Amino acid sequence: MARRVTAARLRYCGLEALVDDTILIVSELVTNAIQHGDGAQITLTMTVRDGFVRLAVRHETTGRPVVCHADDDAERGRGLFLVDRLTAAHGGTWGTSDAGTSTWCTLTVPDGRP
């Protein structure tokens, strides 16, 4: 559901070029919240403003997520590495809230769109 809503919102804003990478980022952030979260509620927010797309996934777990360096044959452990690489490729950044309950990222909107 999070991927579909994200893709629809980006298309509505005329940001088709960001759809594939953004839905991969959303998928990784939401999956991390599900797998490592203690609570039943996860919130995804997306804002398109001032030349950036900002995504944030909030969950009820404290503690900061960290980028792992998975072995070549590992079946998991690359999520935040992908988030890091994709946000950097789009001129953005990512991080966590002070308490670690929210993971966010920004992506630069191509061609100076809103």
C-alpha cells in the first residue's frame, strides 16, 4: 500500500522520474519499521516542497538504525545501504530522529520542479 500511494502521489506531482527509486526507498524504510518495530503503528509521510521530496517513516521503536555491510551471499541487510545510495544519487540525504523513532530522507526534485 505504501508503495502504491507513494507512486500515485509522485505521478500526480509530475515526478514520474522519481517513482522507481522512491518506492524502493519507501519499501525499505517501511520494511525496517515492520521488522524492527515494537509497536503496531507505522506512519509514512511524504512532502513535495521547495525542490525536494521528503519521506519519513515513524514507528514506536527507539534506537537508531545503522547501515549494514552485508556479505555477498547474504539474503538481507542491505536496506539502509540502498536508501543511502539512492538518496545520494538524487542529491539528497537521510537520517533518523533524535530518539530513533523516525527515519527520513530527502531527494532533490529533477529540473527544479516544485
